[in-house]
Amino acid sequence: EVQLVESGGGLVQPGGSLRLSCAASGFTFSDHYMDWVRQAPGKGLEWVGRIRNKAKSYTTDYAASVKGRFIISRDDSKNSLYLQMNSLKTEDTAVYYCARRIRSGSSSSFDYWGQGAPVTVSS
Amino acid sequence: QSVLTQPPSVSGTPGQRVTISCSGSSSNIGIKTVSWYQHLPGTAPKLLIYSNDQRPSGVPDRFSGSKSGTSASLAISGLLSEDEVDYYCAAWDDSLNGVVFGGGTKLAVL
């Protein structure tokens, strides 16, 4: 059974940092591109960024709203995905989901999601 | 302001068929495939449609997707009360170099 479990969410002050983790199981993690998607309170889904697999040199892409502040990384030996969030702003308050990209080639299709990690940025 | 445009809400009665539209541009829907998600806030989103019109295993055939030009649609037939959640379209955008979502559509089953 495919499972994605996020951890590391919590309360942080503006300007602070936080690192989210996503533990994957039930599939060959190293084969898949992995993404982070967030949902702010009362808002819609917003894509945060992606890390590709080893075959694509672990390249990353980020949404303009987080580029230069957030870093996505992965450790295939630990079946884990990470989101390092720096210089956090109040508008980064959201539930953060890790998601597995489907292998069909459809770039916007995520077939498995975690349960979400809440992040609150407030003083 | 989302890159993909969806109606904020649609409604239907049990058993009815409804459609949700998703309008994009030549840098996203016009050249890339569309996905659709069902989402109850606070839970994990569920993939309903990928590659414009493909259903993952386990998704009922009451859900269908289509795409024409720079627009896409999700159709839900035989409406059930459990369908009363939020729906999002998504596509890769070549200009932004990332995934873009629609603003979401809340479905009301009256």
C-alpha cells in the first residue's frame, strides 16, 4: 500500500525556518518525481515545487511565490522527501501536502498524497 | 487570481449531470494535459482524471473529462450527496515552468 506521511509542521515566527519531511512507503520512491502542494486557510490548492528523480538529475522547479526561500530535496536511500522553508512569511501559513507524480508523463497528475502538515507563521 | 479559471460554484440535484469548466491559455491547457482533483478540505486531494480524460483505477465512470483548445471540462453524472466537495483542475504551464491549479469549484448537491 502506497503511503506518504508528512511531519515537521508547527508554529514559527515570521522570518523563521522550518523543515518538513515526507516519509514514503509501498512503492519504489526513487523512480518518481515528488511535489509539494499547499492550501492556505480558505484558499485553493497551490503548487509549491517539484524534485525529479535521479534519471533527471534531481532537478527542481519552484513556484514564484517561494523561489529563493524554499528548497526541496530527497534522500532515496531513506525514501524521504524534504521541504526546507526559510524566511517564512505570514502568507506561507497553509497545510502542506507531499504528492507523488504519476508515471504516465502527465506533469500535473498526482496519484497519491499525504495527509498534510499544518504550518502556521505568526508572531 | 488563479492562472486557470473555474466557476466558484456549481449545483445540481441528486441523479443530475453537472459540468465544471476550466479555462486556461496557450502556455498551459493549450499544449499540456489536464488533471482534475476532488478535495474535501483537511483531507488528501484525490485524483479523478489525468491526461485530459483518463480515470485512475477505482474512480467511478460517473466522472469524465474532456479538453478542447485552451479549455477543459469535468462532467459528473448521477450526482450523489457525497459529491458535495471541492473540485480543482490543474496543468503544467510552460511559461511559469510549474503546475498551475484552478481556483476550485464548490459543488452543491441540492
